[in-house]
Amino acid sequence: MTDSDYGSPYFQSRFSYDRDRDFVWQEVCRYLQPRFVPADAAILEIGAGYCHFINHIRGRERHALDLSADLAGHASPGVIPHIQSCASLTGFEDSSLDVVFASILFEHLTREQLAATFAEIRRVLRTGGRLVIIQPNFRYCAREYFDDYTHLLVFTHVSLADRLTAGGFRVEHLSPRFLPFSMKSRLPRAGLWSGRSRAERTGR
């Protein structure tokens, strides 16, 4: 994924703004908050896009990161925007965050970018910090998956869990079907993963 791939034309053709998503994300955050995101957490959403998650989740410190130059215009008051790549989380100190959240992001990265992103997430998460992911599950959306021309990587709930483990995370919750693959259709569904950094075990 490059800046040119993920600019305004992409948002216009594949990810146009839809205010109804706000209502969906309010309910998603209502589900996620008590289970995975403490209300006093320092939170970073990577690939934040329209900031649907970070605007509705509660936390003592909230950050939104995306390549889009329009990011600041979508962030609610109190959300700090960062226009940069998720593969290099410059500006965030080691062990400074409690939760990192990513939704429909990792399929847009190259293998090298994904490896760098996982390494950076592990660096910025505190010991016991959590990575929460909502990710398209190829097992349930194979026919539609490559309708998005920016999709580079393919994951099922099995392969992403294995990749997270290889990247130093412990998967503690996995739901193969969680949200619709597209807000424009009811099926197939995306998966939900919640993982803790291996630092919780190794005492980084």
C-alpha cells in the first residue's frame, strides 16, 4: 500500500463516507469497551479512516493514525490525529499505550509492512497491553475479497491467529464471524481478534 493507493480516489470509490456507519460503530464500541478496552486506557487506532471507532470509544488518551490527509477533519474533539504510516509509529514512546485497534487494515499491507507494523505495535504497547483487530475473514468472503483493488494479503481466522502468534502476540479471543464484510451487505462476515503482547509473559 502506498500513499497514492490510499488517497482521496480510494475513499471516493471504495470507502465513501456513510453517516449510518456511526450508528453501527456506536454499537460495536458498546460491545468492545467492557470486554477489551478499559475506559481509562491510552488508545491508538491505526488505519483510522473516518475515525468511527476512536470517536466512540472511551479512554483517557485517544489517538487516530492514518495516511489520509483528511484525518483531522474526521476526528472528534479530544482525539489526536497522526497522518503517517502504521509501519513506523514515530512519536509514540515505548510501552506508552494500553490498546491498539485496527479494523480492515492488515489486508492492505505488504508482508514487509505487516511485519514492521506488528513490531511497532509490540514496541508501543505496555506490558499486558492489548491489540484488538476486526479483519475480513477470507473463508467467508472469497468471492468479494478482491473487488477491493488495494487488497494485498489474505487471511482467515486461522492464518491471522497464527501470524499474530509468530509476531509475538498471544491470541486470547477469536470470533470468526463478527461484522459484515461490507456495510452494504449482510454476508460474509469479518473476524474479531483480541491479542495481548508477548511482553505480558516475557516481562519485556
